[in-house]
Amino acid sequence: MRELLAAPADTAASSAAPLTHPVPPTASPRRPAGWDLLLVCVAIYIVTSVGRVHQLFPVLTALKPTFVAAMLAIVLYALHQSGPRRVGRLRSGMTTCLLGLLVCAGLSVATALNQGLAFTWWTALARTIAMCFVVAGCVRTVRDLERLVLVYFGATVVFTAIVLSRFQLGANDWRLANLLHYDANDLATLITTAMPFGLYFVLAQRRLLVRLMAGGGLAVLAVGLVRSGSRGGFLAFLAVVVYVLIGFTTIPARSRLAGLIVLLVIAFATASDRYWTQMKTIINPKGDYNLTEEAGRIKIWKRGLAYMADRPLAGVGVMNFPRAEGTLSSATMGRWRERGKARWGAAHNSFIQIGAETGIPGLLFFIGVIATGVAALRRVTRKALKLSPPARNVSRLAQSLTAALIAFVVGAFFLSLAYADMLYALVGFVIALQKVGLPDRKIARPILSMPGGAAPSS
């Protein structure tokens, strides 16, 4: 400062020509935001609604952690309407489709076969979609989203590990059965949606501990997938493998191939002959009950399309597909009723389920949620690849979410998962990444350096 006061001419001359060396900022950089109460509540919600961990321990079930965490998260999010958590930041094609789906489900209550059941499940869907917005809204940075994705992956690993330890396969049992909340097929779909996140943390993270834990978690999930014996889960896994090999362009091919080889080795090492015999029926389904019997998927799907055609605008009501099977289907009117064995079965296809229960408009909104999500992730990936290397992690996360959505779509094609929490958690992640993955960047004006490292005052 003394030198500046002693030589005003030099100061003026030097200020006229900017220096080429960078100037350190006058203010210290802000520390990355860490966990806060809202983020913790959302994490607990994901652990209990998707991971269902509390159902493995009866003492936790009595505390109703899913409901409590959801209510607290909604209240806290309403109180944190500033910065990246403003609800206005959630506007997108996905949110429009979600709201449209909720409206269609609500309209189906008026004409539902069982209005009380439809209303109960509509309120549950409303809470699920509300929490989808809270999951997306609570995210402030990509680091926050990574935390929640890790929670999703970790909860799936914990649930799978405990199921494997408690439900052993016997001499005559080749697949898991009589599980808690998720049956074997649902569990397989959940596992395949979590696997891309494990690959993300193994291949795209620098912290060794996180990579090792994610690798161990992937091994547990691979064993769980095989023990489930699910053909739909196997197809979902193959879809993820194909996407990772062909579409996961942000990670070197050698790394992707090495990771997949490890998973395949674990799968082959733990699979029984009975498992592979069951998987072969995918390409040779002759005589499979799904093709020949009234309770098989093909005939159920045909009846579901008939319910959709009969009630195209409002459907049979939310979660009323089993009632339609028990009261409206031709099979019920025929030989099943004569035997007194009317079957109130599920749709075994999420798209037919949503179309039959909420009508064709609901089906279009449901497809729109997934389609706009995949499109949004492609845009994020494409834009992130054009930015500096630190932004490339955003593209890796976007492609991991794309793989998870693909796994869900393939698995849900054979299961009734239209209202499953796992889907709306994934949708919340996609909306969040669209919000914070590529923040608006204003072009900064060049700053003229002042001698001594001081920046000019504005």
C-alpha cells in the first residue's frame, strides 16, 4: 500500500494494461453444502420406501418411518423455498406428465369398480408423487444427488443381503420365495435398477473406499439377482449390459467391460442348472403357462386391453385390476366361476395396469414420464460432454440414471409396478439432475488486475 501511494503514476500506467497472471479471489470459496435435516429425511424415506429396510426389523415398522420421514420432508421443503430448492426450478416435461397422471388417477375414482379402494390408493399415489417432487427439490448440487443415489444403491444392497441371509435355498428350492414386501420378481427389478449406480461409483469415483464398497455391493446384488430366479429380471439385466457396453460412452470401454465381466463371473458361479434351464424358456417358451393358461401373462394382457377398450377414459379405477379380473373377465364368467375359483390376479405388466386402471390418458402420461425422462438425460449428457472435464461426471451420472430407467421399463413390462416407489424415486433423481446438473452460466466480464492482486471495485 505504501508503494502504491508513493508512485501514483506507475499505478495509473499499470492499471491501463491488464496483467496476464491470474488474480486470487478476495473472498474465500464457499464450502460445499453438506447434509441437512431435509436431506436426511429424504434419505430415510428412500431407505424405507424403496429399500424397505424397516420391514426387516419389526421394531422399526411400528415407528412408521416412511410416513414420518415423508411428512417431515414435505414440511421442511415447504420452508426451504429459496435458491436451488425453489419449487419453480422443478418445471419440466416430466413434472407435467406426473401431474397429468395424478389427475387421471383421481378421475378414475369416480367410476372405479371399488371406489373406496381406488381412493385409498390414489391418496397413496399422491403422496408418492409429492415425495418425487421433494426428492428432486431437496437437491442443491450434483453432490447432493450423488448422496441420494448412493442411499438408493446402499438400501438395495442391505435389503438384498439380509434377504439372502434369512431366506436360504433348500435342497428342493432353486429360487427365493415368500419374501418380505417384494416378491422374487420385484426384487430382481429393484436390483437391476440399482446396479448402474454401483457401476457409477466403482468406475467414476476417485475415493478408493467408496469404490471398494460399491464393488462389494454389486457382488451381493449379482447373487441376489440369480437367487431370485426371475426371467424378467434376467432380461432387465441383459438390457443394462447392452446399454453399458454400447451407450455408456462416458467411461472407457475397457473399464466397462471389466466391470461387467466380474458381474457375469459372479452370476455364472452362483447360478444352478435349474436357473439356466428356467432362463432358456425365454427363447423357447413352448408349453410355458404364460402362453397357454388363463392365469398366464398373455391372456391376462389380452383381458387388460379389453378393460382399456371398454373404459378408455377413466379405466376400472386405481388398483382395481384384480377386481376386474374377478368380476369382469371372460375367464371368471366361464369355467373358473363354475369351479368357484375366480382369480383376482394382477396385470403383470405396468403399462397394461396403468392403462386399464386409469384409462388411455393415464397410460399416455405414464409413458410420457419415462420418455421425457430419457430425453432429458440425453440432453444433459450431450451438454455436459461439451464442458470442462469436471462436468463429465454429470454425464456419467446421467447415463447411469438412463440405465436404471431402462432396467425398470424392461422389468416392469412383466410386473405390476406402475405405482412402485422405486420408479418415482428414479424420476425424482432425473428431475434433480436436470435442475442442478447444468446450472445456467452467465458469461463473466474480464476482470482487470490491479497491482498487488486487488480487483477493481464495481
